[in-house]
Amino acid sequence: MSLKKSPLFRIAAGVSFDIDEYCIEELRNLTNNIERHPFKNLVAVIYYSLKNSDSLKCLPSGLSNRLKELYINAITLDMRQRGWLENFIKNRLPEDIPIILMKGSANWGTLYSPEAPRTGCDIDLLVRDSDFERITDIMDLTAKKTILDESRIYTNRNAYEFAYVVEDYSISVEIHRRISYPFVGSVDYLSLFDNSVIHPYYKDERIRIMRPVERLMHTLIHSIKHADINAHEIVDSYLLIEKYKLNSYSIYETARKYGVSEYSILFLKKMFELVEGSDCDYGLDDYIEDTRIFSLAERVFDTLHSEEQRIGFRKRQLISLLLLDRMSDVYRFLNFYVGLRVRDTLLYRYPKIFGYFYEE
């Protein structure tokens, strides 16, 4: 997503806003292009914010009615997703397996009111690597696994996440054993589970969420991996910092452990610029160790997230790796990724010869 300033950031984040012609134009653009709009997952939050601030009366009636319609659609999707999750927890999830809810599922009832959910395209669940096979076997019984490329045989067997379509609920679910590829961020999964807390809505020892600062780290790693920043990631991160009073020191020190310290500075500066309309650096500039290296990182960041993106997606993904703290991680990831593709090619083209070596 190109990071374009918009009053919708302020509305979604609960920051004071004005209903002027530009704001109405942005809201109308949202309603007219909902399926492709950057704020699609925030439409319920935006409508609820406008309603609570008594701002709907300032909008043309047709626009407010359309926003209400989209709000109801978002609530319906959220109810389907939560319905499946509650059924899965009650009837399918083994008593000895904890799961960490991620992204929208983690934010439901913590960052966002149940009456104004921040929706997502799927439900993301993280399980321990030792539990991954058991959970995916359970999912195979009730949902259809999604295979994007049949030729990537080795990758499809050993992926860090499996995606499923649950036709009974018309939703998608992703089961993760990692939050990203190896070496794209340094994640200690044992500590991640040990430090996780019970989700306040479910009140079940098995249903957990990451600590707030680690939820922020997940967003940073996800953003680097996809060479993109979504509008809802900006708002999620702002609300995480505001609600849990995360300070710049704790963010930076945690980001250093995760190998994304420079990126944390770049991301949060852009976040404050978009939401608050200021150049607030949140005190993170104090932690810049080498201004020349950071200046290069800024140029990479600005290239990736300029309003007019002229670089193809795959090239952006490769460039995005330069925002990791350690070049050694970049080399290790590229070596790992090339290895995956070599195995995929060998298994696809010469299954009889190499199938024995790469059995499941």
C-alpha cells in the first residue's frame, strides 16, 4: 500500500478529526471501492467512530446509509469468524495444545470493541512446532487446504503456515508454526509462548495472545516480509502503543532482539505522521547508532512505500530484506529460500529420482 495521508487514519484511531470536504471525499471513495480499498478492514471501526462522535449527521444521507450497510457486512463477517473459532475451541482443540491468536483475532476485544471489530481476510493461529502436525490433521478433517502452486512440492510439505477454506462458515483460516520465514526477524518461539497471556475475552488457558510489544514486533516482521504496510497495521500499532503505554525504550530494545530495530524507527515515525499528522519520532531517533546507515535505510523505506510504486512486487520483497538489522540474516534467508526452490524443482521434474530423498 502506498502510504498516503488520509483523515480515515484519525477516524479509525480515535484521534480528533474534522468532517470537511476532503474527509467526505475519502469516505465516499471507501464506500465506492470497498473491495480494493486500503481501509476495507477498518470500515466497521470507522463507522462506529463516526457514530459515537455524532458525526454521521454531517455526512450526506446516502453516504451514511452506505457506511451503515458496510458496517453490518463487517459485523456479519466477524460473527462468522468468531463463530467458527468458538466452535473449534469447544469441539476440536485438544486440552493440551495452546494457540496464540494473531492479527485481527488478537485485537478483537483488546484493541477494538466487539461492536466495532477490525476485520481480516482470515483467522491466523500460531501453534508450537511440536503441535503443528496435530492441529493441521484436525483442520484436514473439516476444511480444505489451499495449495497455491502445485509445483512447489517440498515447500507445500514443509511450509511454516497452512491455509484452509472452511466452507461451512465461508471463511479462511491460517495455521502457523512460525510468523515468517526463518531469518526474517529473530523470533524465540519458546519465549513467545512462555510470555503470552490469556486472551481476555475467551478466558481459556489454551487461547492466548502475545504481549503488546511482541504483537508490534509481529507487525514489523510481517511488513518486511510482504514489503508493504497495510492501513490497519498502522492503526493497530498506534492503538497498541496508546492503550498499553509502550515506551520507546521497550520498543527499541525488543526490536533489537528481533533484528528489526532500524525498521521499528522508520515504521513508527511514518505511523505517527499518518495518524497524528506530525513528525513525532517518539524518542526513537535517540537510538540511531549510525546515521549514515540509517539514512540509507530511510531511502529504502521511502522507495518501498512511496505513493507511486514503480517497482514490481518480487523486487520490492528482495529490497525490503535490506531493512533487517543484520546482513548475515539476509544472506542466510536467501540461501534458505534458494534451497527451497531447488528442492521444489528437483521433486517436480524428477519425482522418481529425488522423491526418496525428500519424503514427507
